[in-house]
Amino acid sequence: MSLRTSGAPRAARRPSRRTVAAVATLPLLALLAACATSADAEPGTADNEKAAEAAGLVIDTSPDQEWIHTTESPEAIALLPEDVKAAGVLKVSTTAGGLPPLGFLADDDKTPIGNEPNIAVLVADALGLELELEVKAWADWPLALQSGDVDAVISNVTVTEERKELYDFSSYRNDQLGWLAGASNDKVPAIKEAKDIAGLTVGVGSGTNQEKILLAWNQENIDAGLEPIKGGEPEYYEDYKDALLAVASGRLDLYVGPNASLAYSAATAPDQYKVVGTLNGGWPATAQIAVATLKGSELAPAVTAAINHAIEDGSYTELLEHWGLEDEAIPASETNPPGLPRP
């Protein structure tokens, strides 16, 4: 499916719908990601909105919600490749696989909403283009770019040196991961280093940076003569909701994934979940999340300029605050910043 939102010039940004509930007194809650699910609250439901309000954030999960916008940037538009400028459309691939606040489906179960789709809105706005947002499985984004099906991917993609061989990147967020455990699982310690996961059952998404980190930590333990993770390898989950159910039921001791979603799950269902540690997604280095474009398309400089325009006019900050991701903000976007080293 696709979501079309006009990229026509705007005199002013629309306000976000982020409000702070009177019951929110703990500073931590202001930093948590908005609109993630618990095992009992499906994305985009009334239960989910009630949970958000309890955590100090009120988030609109309707398909006709107001997006946060920016204005056109003549500087960014001047950098557009002629073919994209002539088409007047920016085709962007994103995911909506139940991973709030990054990307999930609205109440109609078909409209993608969240931080990543709204970043696409800001980029299209600044470039003066109509946005065509395509929902695809995360594992399919490389093929979508290589086939020319889309112009860009905005789907929590981490910059790596290996990926830079085929794609260009325009950074827009720091990569932060977290470790989620069941609230009553007393055998799980605070996760600070590799030895803390020894002997535990650990879940992760396949093909992700967190999988690479988990496998590296597991091998480090084996080399040190410690227990490997239970079963010798991770439990793999394609759907975050399934991972939440596994953690809540005790089938998983830990799940490692984007901290934005894990932190909110723990905040909205503290009787079921707790975050027991965080780390940068580029461990042992640092990593950034970026818009991916096909190398040779010459689109990345325009996208980078569009993001910097949104940073400068405040719409970028407004957006990250709306979804509780302000701690992952970057001061400026870069084209092809240093990426994670090759394995």
C-alpha cells in the first residue's frame, strides 16, 4: 500500500499532538518512546492510547492524524537529481511491523504511522515532492532500492561500511538498543557486558545489528569459557508482538531491540516488562540511523540538506519529542557518515 501526502509549500508547520498528562511525574517517562504495545495491547487500539496516556504521552493513532511538517528548502531542492525533480514524487519504503514508536499501523490496520514515516514526510516536504510511502518487510529494503521500486528507505537502517558499498546514507538519529526482560524474571541481572547474558534465552530480529552484537557477545563468552546463551544460538522473532508475548510468558529471558520500543513497552506494562540495560547499536563503536538511497542515484546530498533544513527550523526536534525519541537526536545530518566496520 502507499500513503500520499502533499509536498506543497507550507507557511507554517502543523502542531504535533503530543501532550503531557497530569499524572506524569517521573522524569524517566518523558524520555520513553510513545505508542509501543504490551502483550495485551495491539498497535493502534484504544488500549494502546490509554497506556500511552498513563505513561505521560497522548498519541493519536488514527489514520487521519496530523503529521508534523516542515517547509520547502530551496537549497535542498537545488540538489535534487533531475529525474526525481521531474517525477515530482519521492517513493519511500518503510516498515509498519508493530514496532512503535518507529513504525506501526494506525487504527485502520493499513496506514503506516510513527517516527520513521513522519521523517519521510519531513524529507518530502523540504524537497517539495509528493510522498509515496510504501510499506515493505524490513528484510526487503535492499531489493526495493536496487530494483528502483523506491527512491529511498526510511526504516531504522543503521549505517555500516559494508552497506555503503551499495547505498548512500543521510543520517537522522543515533542508534540506541535495549535489553527487555520479564518484570518477574529474577534471574536476569542488569545487562552491562557479555558475561551478563551467559546461560540466558535471548531473542532478536534476524539480519539486524543487534543480532550481530548478540552473536559477538555470545562468542566472547564461549571464548572465555563461560556458558553460551541457552540453546547455543538466539531465538529469532520477525514480529515484535510475538517477542513481547515470549518475554511476558517467560519463554524468553531477554529480547534485544531498539530501545525506543522496549522502554515504552516497559513503561506501559511495568507488571510485565522491564528494561535491564542499554547500549549503542554500533557497539563497541557508535552507530547512526540514516535514510538509505541507491549509490549512484545522487539523491543523498538532497536528502541530507532536507534533514538539516528540518533540524534548523525545529520540526525535526518537534517530531522526535512527539514520539519520545529526543535522546536519539543528532545536531546535524551527514552524507555517508562513518559506518560500522565490516565483520
